[in-house]
Amino acid sequence: MRRRRLSVPQAATMGHFDIVWFLAEKGADLKAPHKDHAGGGHNALILSAVRHRSVEALQKLKDFGVDLDTRHWNGNSALHEAARSGEKELVAWLIRSGANVSAINDSGEGPVAEAASMGHFDVLWLLLEAGCDVGEPGSSMLNNLVMSAVRHSNTALLDHLQACAWYTLVERVASAWHVHVHGVCVVCACAPLDRLQTCRLQTRHPRPADCRRTY
């Protein structure tokens, strides 16, 4: 019975990077796009290295010329995946190696929003210090950053955004009255942290009909 040969992306997905390097020595093109289950093309190797938490594999793929900003089928880059998983060492390495800290996935989110949503604020600060974009006032990414800070009781992030003039933040977000998927607008979510500010905002902006929170 014939043994089935592993392809380059299959070997990487399973964490068999020794096989990946062997196939590369035999002429495999590590920079070629691979087909994903949605039928689109992307290079899976960088993302596999992140998922297996291997800085060594990332470095070797970079040496082979593989693009660190390659995207998955959902638009996530390696930095998105590492930030969402809270892999601080990988995030730091990717930043040092020139990965795009402001890359946007198909949902309009950057790596910083992925880190914030999962409560990985040590990773978030690395990305902020590297100069990542946090989105325009009223954007989904900025609103989600605020919502994540509130949900994880991270007043340091709210203070940082306010100090950077993104906050006028609560006021700017309130002017758009973005309602989160769970039916709570950002202003209402901020109410426990700053009731006075929220009351002031409420007098300026009508409450959205689809916001289900009361305070």
C-alpha cells in the first residue's frame, strides 16, 4: 500500500517543519499561495508557525522569503493570530521583523482589537507602542477597543485613548451611537465607569432604540 505524501501546507499545519524544510531543499516553493477550504489562495505556512508557537519556524520562513503579512482566508495575518492567542513573544518578534501592525482583516479589525477582545493587554500595549492604528472615530475597531476595555475593566486603556485625543472618544463614539452585537452601545457600557460623563452625553444625543441596556 502506497503511503500518501504530505504537501508543504499539510506538513506545516501538522507542525512538521522538518518536512517543510526538506521539501524546500527539494525545490518546493514556500512562497507559493495554497488553496484553503473556501477555495481562495493564501500562504498557510506563516500562520501554521504562529499556531505552533515557533519563532524558529517564523525566522526560517522569513529567510526563505515568505511574506510575514500573508493573510488567511478570513483576512487574518500572523500578527492577528498571535495577538488573539496572547502570544507575546511571537507578537514581539513579528513587530521587530517588520510585520504590519495596522493590518486589517475582513471584519475591519486590526491585531490590537483582537488582543483587546481576548483581554491580552500585555500584547495590546506592545502593538500600541509600535504605533498601530486604532481606527477612526465611530469605526467598528475603535468602538470594539473601548468596549473591550470596559468589559475587562481596563481603565488604563481608556485613559490612554483619552490622552491621545481618541476620547473625546466616548463623545465621538456616542455621536455615532454604535450598538454592539450584544445590543449595548459603548456609552451605556461605559456608564459604570463614568456615570456623570454618560449623563452629559445622553442629554446631547438621543438614546438608540436598539440599545437594550438600562442604567
